[in-house]
Amino acid sequence: MTTVSAVVLSRALPSATRQCPSTTADYGKGERSLRQQVRRDLIHLAWPTALEQLLGLATQMVDMAFVGRVGAYAVAAVGVATQPLWLTFGLAGALGVGIIAVVSRLAGARDDEGVERAASTASWLGLGLALLLGAGLYFGAPWIVKVMGAPPDVYPHGVIYLQVLVPGLIGHYWFSAMSAALRAVGETRIPMLLALVANAVNVVLDWLLIFGNLGFPALGVAGAALASSVARFTEAAGLLLVLLVRSGPVALRWRTLWRFSRGLSARIVRVAVPSAVERSASTLSLVVFAILINRLGTVAIATQQIAYVVEDLIWLVAFGLGTSCATLIGQSLGAQDPERARLAMLEGLRVGAAFTLTVAASFLLMPGVYMRIFTTDAQVIALGTMVLRVAAAADIPMGLVLILSGGLQGAGDTRAAAVITLVGSWGVRLTLAYLMIDVLGWGLYGAWTAAACDWALRLALFWNRFARGRWKEMAV
């Protein structure tokens, strides 16, 4: 077991020598001490995950910054090709939810042999899903980009971008599954360091391949896709090498590499399927949402894509906190310590609220600064300045929802998340987006107003689910 996971688990397990407080004052001190300990563990786990996501965001930002110099059509092409990928990332993420829920319970119960078997099973599940998704994206690229409503000047570039990206995506989906297994035992630094390497590879190749520097061909949009594909594949290859040589329960040893446990696979899939429904519902609603926006024209598409990249500043930290909550909650429940699991969620929400409010305030006060980082197009900057001010209101509940959802799913409570997401994304977001865009003519402003209403409702419903406490009794 790694040092990180050993520390987290030793704190999660009840101590036989811990004295029960005999007075209310002693109890208050004990709870404060436990809160501080949980907060330290949470941040210890969260910052590498958040930094890993930041590096992934940096890859998108670098792509967008380089491609933005090619023209608005290039930004729109990347946006149209990227939007349907949300569905595949959601499915890979759902598998990760199942892996974290099962592996963290086994780790909390100190079942190293079970963790080892779960890791090899997760590897095969991740590879199978990666190959299926990759084949679907490559052969379906022309149809996908057409359905996304790409304008004629954008369509061919969107198809090329998606097809060139596929080999790297196959590696990324497998990387996602095995990173989840590592996070479940408290090992978050390895994925972060590999993401750092991948980001460096992407920056260098973007500079070489988009504009044709140092004698390389100037490939434009295709160059951005090739750079990202090579970077993602490098990341996956690096993780495979690490898992083959590292010690600890989450590793791929030659003697166990070919193991596939049907029992553990069934447990992972049982948790993952409702999460897949939730993420698919959310992602498909975002695809429909994007189609509504894409009809507004190339400027709106480019603006929306940049706004999403900027919004990810909040998303990545919330994702890191949600994943860390999932790990601590799963380990705590495996160690029969539901109170520590509850405190992990509350501390995650406190840290997340402080960060989210700070970043949202910057969106409100200096939206133009963010937009000018990615484009010199005056129309895109003007529209994006307005959109980011609305995003400031939408992103506060969004960040808290990601933390609540992550923590609850780490406990295995994935069905409630699916229902809540269906209600919010399809019942609220799309209905209001259609009314505000097509009926009222509010354009991109209306789309983001609808998104803010969706996130606010989801926050209320997820908080109610957490407060009721049934997630503490979930069997995984």
C-alpha cells in the first residue's frame, strides 16, 4: 500500500486507544480536531487531482489559443468536434465512479488482495470501453459533426479534427479507468505527473504542427488534433509503464495481469451503470444544448467554446474535491466510520464554496481579460464578455453540485444522481434554453440563464439527498 493511502486509511480507521469525550466541550474539541484532520486529508488528495485537471484544461487552452490565431472557423471546428466527446468522457468517467466506489471500499477494509484483483479487472474493463468508443468515434465522425449542426465552412475541419484525435482518445479512456483505481487508494500524484508530461508534449507539438515551425508542415486544425492525440497516448503509455513496475496493490504484475474477476466486474458495473445513465443524460442534454447554440452562427459557437474553457477553472477544482470526497467517503464506509464520511463531504463543500465564489467574482469583474487570452476577434470578445458575467451566477451552484455528486457516488449512491440529473438537465435546462433562444430570442445570454437555473435546482436536490443520510447504508 502506498504511503499516501496508508496515511489516509490509518486516519479513517477507528483507533482502539482513542478516548471518548466525557463532556460537551471535549466533544466539540474532538469534532473540531477531526474536521481539521479530514480537511488536511481532503486537500492532500484533491490538489494533485485538481492540478491534473488543470493541466488537461491547459491543453485545451493552448489548443484554443493557437487555433484562435488561425481563425474563428478553426475555433468553431474544434468546438463542434469536442462537444460530442463529452458523452464518451462521461461514459469513461462513469466506469471510474464504479472503480473508485469498489476499490476504495476494499482499501478501507484493508483487503490488499481484493484491491489487486480489482485493479487488473478495471484495466480490462477500461481497455474494452476504450476500443468500443474509439471505433464509434472514428467511423461515425462525418455523421457526428453533421448532426452537431456545423456550418459548411466548419464541417470538413471538424471531421478531420475528430478522426485524428481518436488514437489518443483510446489511450485516454484507459488512462481514466486506471487513474480512478489509483485515486481510490489515495494515490493522486502519479496521474498528475503524467498529465504534466502530456501537457508539455502537447504545447511543443501544437507550436510545431499548427503553424509549421522548424520545417514541420503547417496542418492547422489537423495539427492541433495530432498534437493532442500524441500527448494523450504518451500519457497512457507512461501510466502503463508505471503500473508494470510499481509496488502496491494497484499495479499490473505479470502474474496477475490476465486476471479478470467476474464478481468484482459485476460490482463495478452495478455502480457504474446508473452513473453512466446520469452522465449520458447530462452529456446528451449538453449536446442538444450545443445544437441549439450552434444555430446561432460561427461567432456564437466560438464564444461558447471559449466560455466553456474558462468555466473549467471552477470545474477542475470541484472535480478534484468531488473525487477526493468519493475516495475518503468510500474508505471511511469500508472502515465502518460513517461520521468521518459525513465530515469529508462537509469539508469538501466548504473548501469548494470558498474557491468557487472567488473565481466567479473574477468572471463578473473582468470577463474581457479572459476572452482576450483566447481570441482577437472583436465580436467574440464582446459576446463572451456578456456570457461570462452570466456564467458567474451559474458556476457557483455548478461547483457545489460536482462535489456533492462525486461524494455521493463514491458511497455508491448513483441512482439518485441519475434521477436528479435527468430532472435538471432535460426538464429545466433544455426547456428553458429552447424558450429563451428560440421563443424569446435571447441568444447565448438565454442559454446561460437556462444553465444557471438547472444548476440551482440540482444543488437543492443533491443537498437534500445528502442531508437525509441514506447514502451511508449503501451496499457496494
